[in-house]
Amino acid sequence: QKREVHILSVNDMHATIDVFPQLAGLIDSLRTVDPSLLVFSAGDNRTGNPLNDKYSIPSYPMVTLMNLVGFNGSALGNHEFDGHSLKRLIGLSNFRYICANIVPDDSIGIHTVPCQVFDVEGLKVGVVGAVQLSQMGIPSTHPDNLHGIHFTQPKETIAQYEWLSRQCDVTILLSHLGYEDDIEMAKQFGWFDLIIGGHTHTQLKGNERVNNVMITQ
């Protein structure tokens, strides 16, 4: 029996607060058709708008808007580490930040999840996340933003989550790695059904498939 899972994804919003009314309208209209719509961000929700980035809690306006429209999950983009406010933002978010290759020290109180399973009318949708690393082995942000936070290489880390595809009906990589790395992920991990990507701001034509894995951005 054919079943459908409906997903709306965004990436690299960079605090474009002015277009949130249109996004909210789109999400509301889609949820009238499918109340089980999943809404994901592939990261870099912040950095780019002084109203958001210079707020007393940097990026609080974006998190508030994402809560209001009902995001289900977000990847960690490299810019999520800007402004030394990630701990507070995670506490204010009504959704989880999904990233498998971050290893924060317990003492700094950054609580993310490596993966999350969503129940969509009886279908299990498994999502695992990853953030890009530069040649220095850290995301592209100032090193001072990363005290007490360590990272593992995305490919080696994602390889440990193949079990998710055996337990779920749909398996998704929520990726802030960049389009070229997403292609490599699809080639290596054909057990993904979908890669929701970000970071490189790549405009895709749609129905991009590599190794039978759909890639979106």
C-alpha cells in the first residue's frame, strides 16, 4: 500500500525575518491538506540580520518565529555557533537540534540529539544530522565560539547509524555539509531515502538523485 510523507524543508535562512509571514502562510496552507506535515531546517538559521544577531539573546527572534510556525527539527549549521548563545537558544526552542557529529562537554550544557524518529500516522521517519567541518576539524565559525565542543568526522559518524534505516520506513540525512559532500554521502550511504541539505546555498532543479537517494536544498 502506497503511503506518503509530506515534508517542507528550508536551509540557510540567515535570519530573513521579513519573509516569515510568507513562510507561515505556506506552512499553514500545507497543514490544512496534511496536518502531519514535517518541517525541517538544514541549519544556518541565524547570522545576517542585525535585528536578530544583536538581540539581547542573539537569534532569539528567529527561534521564536520557528517555534510559532512549528518546526519539527533543525540541523546545526556552522553559524548556529555564532554569538555564544547556542545553549540558551536550545533551551528556548520547541524543536530538537539534530547533529550526530557534535560532542559537547557535559559542563557547557548544550543538549542536542544525534538522531530522532518521528511518527507520521504510523510511519516511522528517522532523521540523523551532521554539520560540516573545515580543514581545521571544526565548523566554519570563530574557534572562540567552540570552547568545550568537539566534533567527529561526518562520514565515519554517519556510518554508525545504518541501523536507523532498518527500524524506520523512511530515513533522512539532515545535512549542513554542502552539496558536493551530500553527493558523496548519497554514494556511500544508499540506505538514505532523502538528504535535506544546506550550507552551499545551491539552487537545485528538483528530483536530484544520486545512488537512488534524493538530494534537496
